[in-house]
Amino acid sequence: MISVALFNNKGGVGKTTLTYHLAYMLQRLGHRVLAVDLDPQSNLTAAFLDEDELSEVWQEGLQSDWPLLDGQQKLLLRADSASGTVASAVEPIMRGLGDVRFADPVTISDGLWLVPGDLNLSAFEDKLSAAWPNSLIGDHAALRTTTAFYRLIIDAGSRVNADIALLDVGPNLGAINRAALLAADTVLMPLAADLFSLRGLRNLGPALRDWRRIWQTNVLQHVPSDIPAPPGSMTPLGYVVMQPKMRLDRPVKAYQRWLDRVPIVFANSVLEHAPGDGKSYEIATLRNYQSLMPLAHDARKPMFDLRSADGALGSTQTLVQRCYQDFKSLSEKLLQRLDDLRTE
């Protein structure tokens, strides 16, 4: 299994939407996909699961608050209280009572699974921050803390024999994201063509290099054989431009101005070399799909699966078909990048 973290230091660029649709499309292309929600905001989990399923996973007990009508059966949910979230998995570590509590991921559909997120994960930030310096001196408890996400991902992937893990990561450079990104083999960066995304790239590149250097040089040598640890590669795969609401073939001048700077900033800040090596790191530019997103949200399905019964009528159905082709092309290019990485 190879893991891909979707991350940018700038929020609001469509990262979770991209993760959600990539997961479905990669599964559609025949791959076994594990989606892992490592963002305490848990938006990816909310996209996959409805409120009844969330109440089971988060053990809020909403089902028991409503009396059952005569003959009414409890809903058959894909998730149950034994599924476990990322927060419940690391709870023993947070409380100082043990190690990662492994559990089966939630089955979304045949070939697609989810390790659900939880707002309670934000409480793990302080524990991870305190463990980082102690990891440098080989403290075993600290190493179990800093490798918790990695071990959780590996265990969940092995339970379902996943080919690809997609990690949804929040938009900051804190301790949770450091542990999440260290657990990733590769990093895909969604961004908008604007000043804020470029600023995010300038912050992200040095942070990844610093974390990689410290982990590989100062930490890995201290990890005992009984604690599985990530190599800390975090190899940049490239970036996906999420376009604002405008025609793809006629971007406005302001948009084009920032779009032209993205390859330069990516090469300098993320790859740390001058642009012009002849290789493009732009994997795709995704158009704005206008009215598809609210329809998809109401139908609880990907935009490219919308049908007339979901409200995708007339020209909207043409946009649905275009969306399908765009995500299919993006997924195929991503798979090619991953194959190239394996052969290097």
C-alpha cells in the first residue's frame, strides 16, 4: 500500500472535496482505497457518513433518543460503535494507559473504506508536541506517540488489503499534521491560483524538508524493531489547481498572473531547485463545477455520479459527464506518478 497525503498550509482550497472524489474515482478504476481523516474538523468523515452513521461512530447514541414505531427496525448502518475513529484509536496514548487501539475501518462501498475523523482528535496536539523532542533521544513512549498515525494507517490498510491510502490533513503546520505527514509516503498539494496558496507553498516546502531531515537523521536510528515507523519520505507528487468560478479556457488576468507563478514557487520552495528541468509538476487543473456541489451534497454522492433524479437536468448533466472525465484523467495521472515513483 502506498499513502498520499493531501495537504496545503492554506485552507479553503477544496482539499477535502478533492480527497473525497479521488477516493471514489480510484475505487471506480479498480483500486482498493482507504480514506483516512486526520483533520480534526472531520469534514471528510461528514462527507462519507450521514448523521445516523456519525452518531454510531462517535457514540453519541442518537438512535436511542427516538422511540421506535411498531415494526420499525434499527437502521442498518455501514458504521457502528465498534468501528472506531482516529481519536478513539489514540485515546489510550492520550490518557497514558496504553498504545494505539486498532479497529476495522468503515466500509463505504466495495473497495472503499474510511478511518473516520473526530473533533476530539484536536486534544492529541499537546501530546504530540511533548513527544517530539523526546523522540529525538529515543524515548519509547514518545516514539509510540509520534508513530501512532502511521501504525494506525498500516493496520487499517492491512485489514482491507488496500492499494492506496488517501490522508486528509488539516491546513496548518502543527504537531498533528507533522505526525500525519511523516506517516505519508507522498504528498499531493491542492491549491488555488492566488497569493495565499503561494504563501502556503513557501511555508510548506521548508517545513517538509525540516521534518524529513530531523526524522531520518535524528529519530529513525532510535526506533526499536518492535515499533513500526515510517521512513518519513513525504515525496512531493505535484499539485492540483482548484479553479475559481470562471471559464477554464479564458481565465481572468488576476488568476493567470498567480497561475504563472505556481510552477516557480513549487520548484523553489517545495522541491528546492530552480524551475526548468523539463518536468511538469502540475497534475491537473480542475474547473469550478458550479451547481454540482450542492446537488452532490444533498444526494450524498460524488458530483460525477449525479443523475436526473438528483436534479442534474439538461446542461447540468453535461457538466456531470465533464466532471467524471476530469477526475478520471486526474486519477490516472496520479496513478502514473505513483508508478513512476515505485520504479525510481
